[in-house]
Amino acid sequence: MSEDIFKNIFNLINSLSEEQQDAFTKEFINQKLKDKKDTYNMLVTYDTRTIETIKTLTDNLIKEHANKKDKPDSSEDSTTEKGKLLEDIAQNIFNSFPIFYIFSNIKNSSNEIDLVVNLNEDGKILQSDGLIPFKDKFFLVECKNYNNTVSVTWVGKFYSLINSVHTHLGILLSYHGFSGKSQCKGWNSASGLSKKIALSEKNLDDRIYILDFNIEHIQKICNGENLLYLIEDEIKKIDLDVNLDLSQYTHENIGKIQIEE
């Protein structure tokens, strides 16, 4: 039965004029592209319930920071409560994203990992189509919820953790983000170290990216922005910052020296 249908379609196409065949082909391709786009959008969109949950948790986190702004992080109850809120947000952001699944609080012989985020089968298909901004099948997420920015020490420790599990992407989720973001030459800050780490590998495919995700990124997700786009933007920012920081150093004799062979 199905063979007869295909034969009839084939005969119908052959009976069309060349102009009609071109129009049919274009329409077919456009429909395929639309179907692919619709599938992609479905796979990178949170459901309404998840967004509402993240919004509620985020509102609570903002209130906690407002209430504890003038109190030190030495308060165990304060740190635990805010830390739990941020971890709950991370769980919802990554575990509810349609192409991810997670393992949480994974321990090895020397470290504990907050989240290991894995691509599911749909995610692997998108990755094979070049629609995922990273090459590994998993990455790490670490939550650091302090009243201040994340220090360079935590970026260094996270780097050693990422390196130990042989992946190339880690996301440090915090409220205030990395230290040194507003400095022009903050190479000794958390932001600067993340650039140094990326710069240590000349080959782009070998670079390790430690991304700064903070309350601004969480709010963007609440407003419907694509998580994959946010990850891609942060990777591009690091590459661009590295190139811009190095471009300021030029030797005055460039172009003046000739080397005879």
C-alpha cells in the first residue's frame, strides 16, 4: 500500500512542469526547515509550570539577599537557607530543560560536584546538528551563594574539578557573579582567571570555559530566554575578552624587521 502511495507521488511530481517542480521543491524544503525549527523550539523551551517555579524561587532568593545584605555570611542559617534556594533554582533550570538530565551531589574520592548536567538523546541529536554550543556530552554546575562576588579561589578550585572529570565546560552559578567583571585588567580576579584558563589552550576545541551565571541570567530565563543562547553568549564573551585583552599589546617594531632566509 505504502509503495503505491510513493509511486503515485513520484508520478505526480514527474507530471509537473520544471517551474512547478521547482516551486514544489522549495515548498518541501521550507516545510522541512519549519518542522525542524518547531522541533528545536519545543526542545529548548521550559513548560509554564517550571517557569513559574523558577520565578517563585528567584523572588524568594532576591528577598533573602535583601534581608541579609548587611549581615555576614558567617550566619550558618543564612548561608544554608540561601544556598538551598540557589540549588533548588539550579535543579529546576537544568533538570527541567527538555534536552538535559542531571546527577546531583556526586562524590568521588576527593570532591563533591553539585550538578552533573548530561545531554539526553534529543540533546545529542541537536548536538550532532551543530545546535549545541559545546562539544561534550556533559558539563558541571557549581552553586556559590554569597553576599559578595565569587572570588578567584573558587574559580581555580572549580577548574581543577572540571579538569579532573575531562570535560570542557563548567557553570558557576551565584547571585552577584564573578569578581573583577568591571575591571579593565582584572586578570587576577575570578573573571580574569576564567579568561586565563581559556587562553591556556590555543586550540578552540580544547579550551575549558568556566561561565559566570548570576541573578541576571536567572531572571533572563524567567523571562523566556533560551538557556542554550545564554551559554553560547558567555562562551563568546570569554573568547572576545581574551582577544581584546591581547590586542592591546603590540611591539613597536612589528613590520620593521626583515629576516633573511
